Amino acid sequence: MFSVNELVVYGNSGLCTVDAVGELNIPSAKSDKAYYTLSPLNQKNSQIYAPVDSEKTVIRKVLSECVCKDLVSDIPFITPFNVQTEKDREREYRQVLKSCDLRDIVSLIKYLYIKKLDLEEHGKKLNLLDKSSLQKAEKIVYSELQTVLGVEDDLVRNLILSNLKVKSE
């Protein structure tokens, strides 16, 4: 169980602060059930009510500084995501983003970034699904690494992109 004021990662909402833990006083909430009241860091004036015992959406502690540094140094060696079927691409992207697994999300970023570079070589752009999935994935990864490592967003982005280029060249 997480504590009030603790920083957590909640599904594809990313970093959130735990504002409260307990029963909710709203009609749609079960009265005998405990909920986390979460405030996403990237969405001002927004709250999420998540059942404490939910298995539907992943909620986890923020990664340690050591784990984040290891992840960044491993980026050149992380295999790009593999789309199983073009038909299920959206579902597969959504699954990865909801997983809260930064390594899997970086894998998705690598896949989409490489796809973007290939398309740009032919004067084309990512389609809307790929573009929005890339933006969501970057937001999730960059915000956690930025918070944990205490660096600026642009520095995290450049660090990741430079490591992607090392492998793709």
C-alpha cells in the first residue's frame, strides 16, 4: 500500500502524487472499498480515484536513481518493439503504455523513432496513432527519468535520442 504524499506511477497517466487513501464520499464508489486519490503531475487540477486492490491498472513505486541510470545506459541494447499484427497495433501500443514498464516503453519509443526516421527519408510522416503513441511514451519515460535523475526534460530527451542513434547508425 502506498502512503499519502508518495510519488507513484499509475498506468499511462504517469507520475502521480498520492493525496489520500481511504473510502470515497461519492455515489459511484463502493462504500466498503479503499481508494487512492491521485494527482497526476502532468495534468493540473486533475484527480484519479483508483481502487487500492485493483488489478486492472498498474500502480508502482517510482524507479530508483540507480535503476534509471541503468535503463538509460541500456537504451542502445534494448530491442525495438515488435508489432505482432498491423491489425492489433493500437491495442499493442496501449498495452505497453499501460504496463508502467519503462524498458518496454523505451522499446516502443525506439520502434516508433526508427519508423519515423525511415518515413522521413522518404518524405513521409508518422500516422496519427504512431505519433500520439510516441508522444505518450516519451511523456511517461521522460517525466520519470527527469524527476528521479533531477535533470531537465530536454537533457533526458537528448540522452535517449543520442543513445537511439548510436544503435541505428
